[in-house]
Amino acid sequence: MSHQFDFTKTTTDEIAAEVAKIAAEVSKDLEMKESERKGIKEEKEKFLRDEYGKIVLPKTSRRRM
């Protein structure tokens, strides 16, 4: 996402409007990424639940030193 401005030919109001438009795009992207993360987390939890509905964490092997 690259935005180029010719500041010599634009007014302050035009610049403010462009910045507001860019900020709206960025916040929309962040919300979308947040909802994707939430969806992935819910799918992962669903996968880790046992037949009784409790979350079962995968067993990890530990190496002894």
C-alpha cells in the first residue's frame, strides 16, 4: 500500500481527507486480521476438545538433561 502526494499542489483539507481514507483502510485491515486470528483460535480449541467438551492440550515430550 503505497501513497504518493504532491504536497505543493494540495490543500490541507485534501491531505486530511486522504489521511483519513488511509487510516480507514488500515483499521479495516486490522479488524479483518483480528477476526481471522479469532477464527483460527476457535477452530484450534474445537480441535483440542475431547468428547466431554474439556480442552485437552497435546502432550509434549520432555528431554532430561
